[in-house]
Amino acid sequence: MNFIRSILVLSIVFFLSNCSYEKEKIEILSSEWQYTLGGPNDEYDSIKEANFQTIPPDQLGSLDGLVEGGIGYIWLKKEFSWQGDQTNSKLFSISPGRMAWADLTYVNGQIIGKSGDYPPHAWSAWNSIRNYTIAKGILKENETNTIFIKLYIENEGFIYGDTLLGDSTEVESFLFPSRFINTYLNAFVAFVFLIMTMYHLLIYFKRKKDVENWYYSLSVFFYALYCTNFFSDYFYRYLGISYLLYQQIIIFLSSGMMYFMGRFFSKFFKMPILNVVKYTYFVSLMIPSLIAFLLPDYGTLKAYRGILSIFQFLPTLVYIIFCVVKGLIKKDADAKAMVFGLIPLFIVTCHDVSLVIFNIQGAIFLAGLGVPAFMASIMFILASKFVQVQNETDDLNANLEKKVEERTAEVTQKMEEVQSLKVQQDGDYFLTSLIETPLSTNFNKSKLVKTEFYINQKKKFTFRKKTAELGGDLCVTGNLRFGDGKDRWVSFFNGDAMGKSMQGAGGAIVGGTAINNILSRSAKNNRILNITPMEWVENTYSELDSIFKTFNGSMVLSCVFGLLNERSGEMYYFNAEHPWSVVYRDGKASFIENELSLRKLGSESEFDFEVKKYKLLPGDVLLVGSDGRDDINLGEIGERNLNEDEKLFLRLVEEGKADISKIAQLIEFQGELTDDLSLMRIGFQEDYAVESMDEQSEEISIDSAQEAIRTGNKTKAKFILDTIWDKDKTNIPVLKLLIKTCFEDKKYGDTIDRINEFHKINSESHLFWFEKSVCHKQLQNYDAAKQAGEVCRRYQPDRVANLINLADSYRMLGDEESARRILRDAIDREPGNQAATKLAKILSLS
């Protein structure tokens, strides 16, 4: 900050020193400038008698307008009287002011100095203050003296400022503040910044993770080179390049400086930049440089320089302000310190760019003040950070043991926090699994088509000593009836939601809820649908796809979904980008699909939806599974070698003989599972083929059904009884036998349906109320179980089994008083009944 204060003090001194002249020592030559046009070969003797014209004051800043085409030579003339004394030992100097491009200055016909170069190696001593010492004897006392200046102009030419004459020491002292800001300061800054470049490069190479030092060193290096533009007339003869090329390089250096400064701020304030933004930023800053290099001459470059400057400086300035403001919002101490350097930078940048844009002549460029102040503020901040790191290192070395103990305590605390968070996370997992698990429902009741699931979710966890799993795989089956209702259809669904753990589980919950809702709606109250199975599959796809599309691609699901006629084997289904389905027939496994025909649910598909058809034969097994069956890591521990053989699953099906448990074991034996694994096995008429049985066959009789029951073939018996009942809804003996078969086979839903049909025909019958109550209780329909049990109690008050079942139904409904009352009645009727004794203990009945 001392550096900044010094600069401000010098600036104040400079401006105050320009408020008045010491008239006793320095004389202002106030006569007007005159001009005449000249040529490259003109000499003083050939031009001194030429006709000179007075230059209007407002024309002094644009002398190129006096020369045709803006390129050429112009002679300037000023006459003055001098009442000085050259008899003493003092030397006198004359300062014509600031000029561009190159000049050769005469006083009374004698050359007193030159700046810049004429063509063919023209070089502009741009904006530099001329001050030439006059040899003794040249000035004429009490006579008219004449200043002649041969000035080369190339699309830019000016002379402004007061013409001063006086003691050399006094004139030089008076001009020093202006020279300091215009020239000396920039030279000093360039030198200091080169040292800063080496210093910060050294820090970077010693500690490469502090990338901000790299970008800062490059930005100050480019600025150091840029500063040479303000004192190039001291060394240009050693460069060997044209002034146009030099100015093009200066513009390139400006772009480079701003680019690296922007990168510095992004690293310093830890604001990541996307690669596309980074490259766009780089290109946007390099475009002005490229344009500058393509411009043919200095005049064109000068005309467009203001616009190029805006595109060079404005993006980075805006970004710097953004970074600092964001740092201030975050209460970053470094951002507060940087504001002190940013304010003068912003002021001088706007000032200098405005001078270029509005072509203001004669003003002093202040970049030599503001930019170094800003760079210095950054340097102090970086130095402070470096010292802070060193102090922390020294402190760490001095208190290592204590630091280790503190760190150990911190790590222990963090581990406890992590463990606490893990417990919370596992709790979330557990609750989610409680929602997801019941959605995998195997509600298929068909005796002709057996369905089995195997689900192994990848995410395993333990919550309060309970082990559970979570993932995106799901299996669902159910039954539907269509048309005349004679044939039962088995619906099946195997899905895999996108994502791992919670994301996959979310998709599975959405899919499972939707599927179960559709099946429940379609099968409610033994409903018979009045559309074709194919239409139902198509409608179901549309409903599921529209549900997942509401998530705009963030949740998609692959699946196989279809309907299978339990009698004919006719199957309608679709495969939404799921692994191909497999049929196991006569000991051989094969795919029933061979190409992709539909994208995942919830994603756009280039395919037209079409319901697929397939026919299973008696004894066939259909196997459907998620991609976990193929995504197996075959490599050793620590290696990743994913299985790419899609036919591996076929071989495992054949080896496991379509046994779903054995297939799952064989898959796990191959290597590590990398994804959730779910398998669904659909066995079609494996015990008894009924497709060829004619409804008029002699086998379709109650006697053959009873024989099938006696021999243990309940599948055949139930099919025969269903067939007879569907043909004759008045055949009560068949209905009674069908109720008995379903009840003994624990098909509680079917039993209730058949009992309801029986009571519809025989509304006053006392039969089957107990069985109906038991079925409702098993299905957790406790209120219906209570009602059926009360009817049975009215018809058969001595039936102890019904009293016990009824008491338990009341208990499940929370009416323990009624439960105890009814249970006492049962115990009174049969004191040694074990079921009654067990229930009495539960009810604390003494």
C-alpha cells in the first residue's frame, strides 16, 4: 500500500506543478505555429523562404489533415523574441512540446535535436516530450529567433503543449513530472515487473499447485513488455522491425495480459471455468490481435484501435469485477484488499481507453499509474498468502505432535459425523426399501402357468441389525380375463429403472406403483375386460410411457411386459430396450427376439410401437431378466473385464435346466455382479397340457375331476371343474367341489370368488361361511372376515373353529373385549382346544 501512496503523492505533485510556471526562469513562447508542406529531401536552406501559413489552434492535434493522404512531411515555424543573456555559463533548452511522428528541429538554422526516424525506417517518437539543448551563440539576444521543425506524419501527426525556453536544468525539472508519468514510470514498472515475473515463476515451480502464481507471472510479464510502448524511442533502433509491426505486437501483448489476468482471478477465487467458456474467452481476446495483424497500415490500425481496445479490456474487467464482488459477498478478506487496487485500475483504464476512442489529443495516459497499483495490490496479497503458508509450516513443525493430536480428534469427530450421516442414509434406504419391496408382487393364481422371481439388488445395507437391499429391478405378475372370460391371461412384468441405489429405487417405485395400479384396476372384482389382449397391452404401454415422460428423461425404465394365455400359450408383449427374452424348450435355450425395436419407457423412440406375438408350447419356460444377467465382471480382484458374450446367459439357462435359483447361482459363479439382477421364470403347462383338450371331451366330467384330485393332479382337476362351471352355471356339485379344491390349495381369492357365486345362487345357505371368513382373514380383510364369521356363528353356533377364527378377527380389528367374549364361548364348548388356548395367551385371558 506504501507503493500506491507514493504513486498518488507523485501524481498530486505533478498536477500541482503544472498549475503555474516560474516565469523568471522559464519563458513561454506564445506565438502561433505556422506551416508549409515539404518533401523527404527538403533542407532548411530550401524551405526557410517558403510561404508559411498560420495553423489554427484546433488543428495542432491533427496535422495529418494538412497533408494529402495523411502521409508526408510538414515544416513548422515559430518566431519569437528573446531578451535573455548567454554570457553566463548556463545552457538553455527549448521544448517544442509533444509531437508525432519524427522530427528534426532547428533554431536559427542550426539543428538542435531530433526524435524518431524518417522513412524508410520510420519510427514514431509518439507522445514523447521534446526538450533540446541549444548550443551557445545560436540564440539572438533582442532579435527575432525562428524555430523550424521538419515533421514526418503518417496518418497521425500533432504538436501540442506550450513551447518552453529557459535554463536547461529548470526546463528539465519542470518537465520531469510529465516525463515521469509518460516514460520513466513505465520503464521502472517494466523493470520491476520483470523481476516480479521471475519471483512468481520461482514460487510456482517450487509449489505447482498454486497455479495462480503461474498466471500472475505471465500477466505481469506481458504488461512489462506492453510498457515498452511508452519509452520505445530509447531502444527502437535495436529491434529491427517496423513501427506498424511493433504496435501490432503491443496489441497482442494487451490481449495476452488480459487473458492471463482473467485466468488468474478464476484460480485465485476458485471459480471453475468450463472448457467451452475457457476457449471462447481465449478466442474472443485473440480476435482483436488477429485483426490488428491483418490490417495493412498504421492509419487503419489507428482508426480501429479504439474498438479493438474495448474488446480487449472490457470482458476481463467485467469478469474481474464479478470475481471481486462475489468474493466480497463471501466476505473474502483478499477481495477487500483487492478493491483498493481495482478502483484506480478501473479509473485509469476508462480514462486511457476513452482517450483512444475519442481521439483526445494532448492528454496524458495514466496506465502507468493505475495498472501498477492494481498489480502491486495483487502481489502483496500473493506475498501475504505465501508468508501465511510459511508461517503455518513453521508452526506445524514446531507443534507437530499437538497438531497430530488435534487432527486425530478432528478425524475422529468427522468419522462420527460420517457414521451418523451413514445411519441416516441407511435409514432412508431402509424406508425406501419398505416401500419398494411390496411392489414386486407375484399375484399370478394360474395353475397352468407358474411364475417365479429372483431379485438381487446391488445395494446392500444394514439398518438397526436388519439387512436389506435397494435397487431399480422389479417383477410383477397378475391375472386378467378378456372377452367371454373363459380363458385366464397371465400378465408379467420385469423392469430395470435407470440409476443406482436411490435413483433406481425411485424409478422402480414409480413403475411398480403404476403397474400394480393398472393390474388392480383391470382385475378388480373379477372384472372381464371388453377389449382384446393386444389392445390392452398397447394401452398399458401408452400409459406407462406417458408417466415416465413426465420426468423429462431423468427417469427411464427398460422392461418386458406382456400377457400369456394360460390355455393356448398365445403371448402378446413388448420389449422396451430390455435384454432379450429367452425360451427354454426341449433342453435348449434361445432368444425370441433378435433386434432392438423399442426404446426405454420415458425416452424418445425412433421406432413405431408394435405389440409382439409369440406362442409357447406346453412344457416351455420363458425366462426374462435385467441386464445384471450379462453385466458380469470376469476379471480378477481389482481388474475390470466386463462380459461381452450375450450368449453366455443361454448357456447358463441350459446348464441350470431353466431352474431360476440354479441360473442365479451360475451367474454369480461367473464373476462379480456389477448391477442389479432380476430374473422371472414363466413355466407354461409344465405338469399337464390342456391346449388340445376339447371342451366336449369325455375327460371333461366331474368324475374325471374327482379322479384327478385323488391322484394329486390338482392342476388338471381345477381346469376340468372350471371348464364345466363356465359351461353350466347351475351345476352346484361342481361349484362345491371347485370351492373345496381352491380352499385346500390355499387360493383364497379364487375361493372367495367361487363362494360369492354359490351364495348368489343359494342366498340362504349356511354352507361355506366359515371358509369365506378364513379366506378373508388370510387376505387381511378383517372386517369382511368378521362379518362372514358372524353369519356362520348364526347358522352354526357350536362350530368351535369358527368361534376361534371370529375371535381372532375381532382381535385384529382392535376389539379385544368382543374377542375375549367369543373365545370364552369357544373354550367352554371345547376346553382342550389348542388353538383356543394359544389365542387365550395372546389375549391374556385367564
